[in-house]
Amino acid sequence: MSSQPPCPSETSGEHEGPDEPVALPAELERARRQLTPLLEHTSTCVHVTDLDGRYLLVNGPMAHKLGSTREELLGRTPAEVFGPEDAEALRAHDRDAVDRTRPVEYEETVVTDGERRYLRTTRFAFRDELGLPVAVCGISVDVSEERRAREALIRAEARFRGLVELSPDALVGGTPSGRITLANAAAHELFGYRADELIGRHVELLWPERSQARYREILGGILHDRPTEGPSLRGEYVLRRRDGSEFLAQVSSRWVDTDEGPISISALRDVSERDRLEKLLRSHADRDSLTGLLGRRRFEEELTAELARAERYGHSGALLAMDVDQFKSINDSLGHRAGDDLLRAVADRLRGRLRESDVLGRLGGDEFSALLPEASLAEARAVAEGLLRALHAEHFTLAGQSLPVTASIGITAFGQRNVSAEALLMEADMAMYEAKETGRDRSALYAGGGHARMEVRLGWAERIRRALDEDGFTVHAQPILDLSAGAVTRYELLLRLADATGALRRPALFLPIAERFDLLRAIDLWITRRAISLLAGRGPGGGLLLQVNLSGLTVGDQGFVELIERECTAAGVAPADLTFEITETAAITNLDDARRFASALRALGCGVALDDFGRGFSSVYYLRHLPIDLVKIDGEFISDLARDPSDQLVVRSMVEMAHGLGLRVLAEFVGDEETLALLRSYGVDFAQGHHLGMPQPVDELFGA
């Protein structure tokens, strides 16, 4: 007998099989008797077949796995138990085992009870004393679950790789040492490498050289503190393409445990375009679009930061506030394009005279400011004089004309006292007004509390802000007479604000201050909402028509039109009950903006009136280009109409022209009956003035 271990049997030496008795060789029978307890208490499947393939021995676990009993299996061949393909494979393994001198392991599969099972079987031949094979023993382990798990893993990996390839994001996998093990098509496209050029390379290939040291520290950190849940790395990093170009990528990495060990899967998305747009938006928010200088918000941030540095390190510094002299006259006479050209040119000249460390901003309108870090007061005065000389150096060419331009500059210092950015700007502003009021084209130094006039302005600015916050304005309404109907059909709303003594003051006093402190738009919004509230109080069909004045700053603000629509809808007010007055100067100076603005108002249903018509009479040509309903003749032509033949000629001509364009005409400042009679004879549609009705508080007039 060979040295192969005996294969025990659990049957008797003789057994009645389906055809003829089958018996174990004597030595196998003896071994079976000795090992029976062990065979019955193991989970391993054991069987013995003769050289014809008939089962001579089957232990309990083997019979159970095959879905049968020992009695049903003994004496049968695989062909009688399994399908032909499985049976032939098993017999082939038996024949192969007989031909070998050592045990051989096989991967086998059989179907039992309709379920396919996978077995890992070690087979070897029993031999007699002459070395001839007499039987084949098989020891099997059911690896079905393992096989199914492996197949599921393969399928999952295939699905994963499919998803990886389909992912629009670049996916890169790597080992803890940084070697790339996975890269999808999007990664190849993003970085410009072929698949075989990335796999096996170190991830440093994708890092800019200047960032490699920092990125190694980051990689080392996430290896040391590898989280078991959630992303191990998330953020935005600069990466490098094959051609050397760099881009900003959004990176999210996660560790995944695999049979080969942990790998890091990183999803990468090129966010360069988003970053560019965000920077552009930030630039627009931080910088004045006209001049490219810092805008007010960013300038104030820079000033606040510099004040903090000065306080911390004991530095000094100075702030300049500058206004272009007579800018409004230039803007009104030559148009806003020329005004814009002037502001750009002034900005360029100022930039050219400042140090690289200085900060220049345009705070609004023709107001510029310069921050001079670590500058003494004497140095600041020298800088201011240099800026004035820069403006004097040569005339500015505007709308084909060569014009001298000057400025007024206010100077204040910081570093020796605790002061806020807002307070410092006010100080520089007060000093600048001192320069204006003492002759313009000069600089002035802030000298503490000696600026009474500016203190008054600041007081009014605070009063306006408080009135906006607390509904502190008083609204009067003046009646407008329909001359054809002989009845009051509409009212103009007029704003009033109480001074420190409680006396109501007219807009001519406080609106210039509101403009200076950028409060006009807020006032326009307040009076518009008040008008809508008054109309809502009368209810639908209340027969109340209101006219509201808008500043030139609001003209062109399409968002204001959208706000009117929302407010009217919410209050249940018909937009047709509102007419908005815009000044002729604002309309002509910003013709394109005014045209779009008026068109949007009329599309909404509101009326549009051109106020102060005739003040810029040389521009009457533009009437035909503006979508308006009503022309309001400037009061200067009406107040002395009964006694001035030239005014009569001008007014008659304006009425004829407006009617010829299909527009209605309103005359203001009507002070007597004789003037009213002339206006009727000219065909004027509406009249307004103290002779017809004084402004009255809306609370009294409408019971609001």
C-alpha cells in the first residue's frame, strides 16, 4: 500500500447499491472504522469512489451538501447524481488524480436542489501493495459563499469602474505612499495624460512644484489622522496639467479599504471658471466700474485695517478727501459721457502721483479719497499739493473742448488718537468743504471743532437717516387742476423735514445734503412707498392720482421699477394711479438710461412726466426719443408769464411742440388769474401753483 493516507468509510464492508454490492478495500474499511467519529463531527465533505466513479464512502456533511442521503449516493456514479457537464468534470478530476502521485486541488461546481454550489476539492488515489490505484478519495470544502462574494465583488468593482468612467468629475485613486492606482477618462482629459502615463506614477506629478512641500505635509497629515467616516480631505487646491498649466480644482478625498489595502479616492473638479467669475464679481463689488479704483466699501475696509495697524504698531498716517470743482456744471452742460470721461482722466492723474503703498478710491460721484499709510501731516499736505498740480498740468479734453479742471482736498491725520474709519472720513470731508468754501482749487487741514457749517450738514444727514428709519418725513400734497375739466384730478406729493427747532423745511435745503451722503435713492423709495400707501388707503377706484418726484440717481435703476410693481401688487394699487416726475436735466444727461427707465414704467402702467422742461431748452430735440406722457414746464417761465412777452413766446412754443408730439402739458408756479387765463388760451392741459391751491399735509387732505 502506498504512503497516501487512507480514506475512511462510514458504510459496512458490503452495501447493496442500485446495481450490485460495493465494498471498500479491506485496509480502507479498517481505517473507516477507526476514523468514523472524526468524519461525523467535521464540516469537511469526504467521499471515496472506485475507479469507475461509484461512491464507496460519503460522510454526513457531504451528503447534506449534495441535498441527498448517504444511502442514495452509495453505489451511484456522478453521472447518476449530477448533470452531464458537472459529472464529466468530476470524472476527469478523478482520472487526473489517479495519474498523479501527490494530492491535487480542484475548483469544482455542481448543481443540487436547483442551486449551484462551488467546491474546493483535494483528490488523491489509494494504491495497493503493488502501487496500483484502487480508489480515489476527495476532501471538499464548500466555497459557494466565498465564490458568490468574490463574484459580487467583481461585479461591484465592474459597476464601480463603470461609474468611475462615466463620472463627469475626474477620479484619481492612490495608495498611502502616493502611487496612482486609478484614473478615469475625465482625469485623463483634465490633466492631459493617457491612462498608462498616470497609473503607477506618484501623485506629485499633478502638483505644481511650488506647492509640493505644502501638499506633502497635507498628505502626511491625512495619512496620520485617517478618518474612518466622511471625507479625509476637502477643499480647493491648485493642480498642474501635463503641459505645465495650472488650474484651481475642488478636491474631495475619501479612504476606501480594499483587499490590497487602503486607497484614497479623490474627486476633482476644475473650478477655474467659477473662480474667475467669483473674482470678477468681487472685483466689481470692490472696485468702481468706471475708474477701476476701489469703491467705498472696499476703501473703508482698507482704511479700517490701516487704522488697526497704526494703533498696534504706533504708526501715523493721513487721509485725503477730494472733490472735483464745478463737476455738476460740467456734467450738466456737456452730458454724462463727458462727465464719465473726466472722472476716468482725473483718476488716472491721481494714480500717477501717489506711492505704490497708498490706497486710492472713488467713494461716489466726483468724490475721491486717498489713504496715505505712515505719512506725516506735512507729507500729506505735500501730496495734496502735488495732486492739485497734477490736475493743473494740462487741460482736460471733454466733448471736443479743452477745459481746466481743479479740485478741493481735505486732509486729516491719524495714529496719535483712537478714531474710527467713519469718523476719519467725516473729518476729511469737513476739511474738503472748508477748502471749497474758501475758494476751491486748494487743500485744507481738519482743525477740530471749528467747522460749524459741516457740523450742520452732518446733523442734517443724521436727521435724514432717522427720518428714513422712523418715517419721520412729512408729506404735503399740492392740487393739480385739469383745465379742460375745471376740477382737481391729481396731486403732487412734496416732502418736508423738520429741523432742530421743529420747523418744516423744504427739499431745497436737505436734498443736496442727501445727495452728498448718498441718501437720495432711499428717499425716492420712501416717498414712493408712501404714495402707494395713500392710494391703497383710498381703495380701488378711489379717484386719487398722485405724482411723485424722482432723483436723477434713481432714473435708470430697473430694480426700482420692479420694486414698484411688487409694492403695487401687494397693496392692490393700480400702477396707472401713479405718475413719476423725472427732471429734464437727468433725462437728457442719461438719455439711454432714462429711455429704458421710462419705457419700463409705462409698460407697468405708470405715467411719466418730464419735470423742469425748458431749463435745458437747447435739448428739446430729445423729447421725441423719450416715452413720456406729460411735459411739466419749468416754473421760471410761468411765474412772470403775464408780464414777460418773451416767456409768453417760449411757453406758447413749448405747448405747441409738446402737443405736436402727442404729449400733455402741465404748468407750475401759477400765481394769479391772469396767468391762468393765458395758459388756458395756449391749450395747457394742467396747472399748479399757490393761486390754485397751497400744499397741505396728506393726513389732513386725505385723512391718511
